[in-house]
Amino acid sequence: MITRRQLDAFTNEYASKLGSPLSPRYLAGPGDPRHITHALCAAGWSVPCDPLHPVIRMQSPDQQHELVFKPSAQYTRDWWTVHSGHGPDHWYATFSGSTPVEIVAALTDTLFRPEPEKVQEDFAAILAERGWEHTTDELGGHRIVSPDRTTVVEQRISPSMGRCGWEIEVARCHGPYGPEGLLWRASLDVRTPAHVLSAMATALADPAPVPRPRFAIDESPQLAVGREIEIGEQIVTAHQDRLVEARRHRPTAAPVATKPAPSAPAVPRPAHSR
């Protein structure tokens, strides 16, 4: 569980802090990693690693999912890695350091929430319905571009390897030779479940702005920056509500098995005389 000391540290850090709401959220910058790790901890995930080591490892209560947070000097390298399932059901996802935590959390939150019985739309359809440009190639691969042309989502089909996973690249612009001024990238394994992909696509296209402190705002020309306000109370309250919601999905402890009462020793039956 998250300790009072950890919650107080979060609250004190944002007390009276100034900032602005930013949109679109995929250009908002990384945000606070505790948006992800605190929620997983509240949902019952364990931290089987050295707390003084900079690499954080978290495991789900059923041991089916693992999150690794490995900060690096380079924001374009993978900081977040998720491993899920075992054997043929195994899949993974990676996110570089500047990925907005709200987008990473869209994936990690699905790992402690109940899986929906039915997924209404696929990854490409969700983005296309929200105004993203969607094209396919002759092999059936997908390319989806955000309205501001900063974000490209692709799924390629290799003649030798078949369908590949989804790749997301966000940059200041995309030229003829690829992204220029790369901001962040993510990779989703081809075996990623449909409901996880649906949550990711919904988060990418979510029009709701996200708050960021004054000195954590990027100067991207496509980023809409709202009026500066005191965002500390807003962030703290939203974080507390998020943890309450995550605790609702914390598994209940298994009942302690009780030992059966020892049976009474058998009493020998008296012998019958002839």
C-alpha cells in the first residue's frame, strides 16, 4: 500500500504550484511517473526490488503482469516496459521517457481493471473516427496520422514475418525521411489484446487537456497552452480520486486455510468370548 509519507510528499510537491492545461495530451510532455506507479500500488501490485535502486519493478497480484521503469539519460530510449502473460499469450509494450504518463496509464490501468466482455472498435477505427487520417497499403498495413501531423501510428506487414505490432512516433514534424525532432515513441506487440489497444487509441485521441507545471511545458508550436492558474490542488485532488478508484480493483486476500480438527483416536472394540 502507499504510505502516508509518500502521499504527503506528493501533496507537498504540488502545493501552490502554478501551471497550465495543455492539449493535445500527446504533446504535453512526460508528467509525474507516480501517476502510474501509485495507482498500480493502490491496486495491489508489489514492488519486489531494492527500493534504493533507480530501476522500479512492479508485479501484479496474480504474477501475470510486470512493469519496469528504467530511467535513462536519453528521453528517447525506453523507460517504461510492460510484460504480460506467459507462453503463447505473452505480449509486451514499451514507451520512451517523454511519453505522457496519462497515455502510459491508459495501458497499465487495463491490467488491474476487469476485461470488458466486448470491444466495440479496433485501434485504427477509434482514431479514424476522431479525425485522424487513416490509410492502408497494398499488403494491408495501416498508417494513421494525427490532425496536426505530429503523430504517426503504423502497423506494417512484412512479406516474410507477417503482421507486426503497432508503432507510435510523436515528433515536431514528420518529413520524407521520418520524424524530425522526435518527442517520444511507443511499441505495442502484435499480440497486445484488443481491449488494451482500444484503451490506448482512446487515450491518444482524448481531447481533454492535462495539467503541467509552469517549467515543465514544452514550446511545441502545435501545443495549445491554457491560461496559467494554480494547478496544485487540482493535481492532488485528481491523484487522490485516482487512487481511490484503483483500490476498488485491489484483490481481496484469500481466506486463510484452517486445519481440520484432529479426529478422535479409534477405541478398540472388546473381543467377544465364545
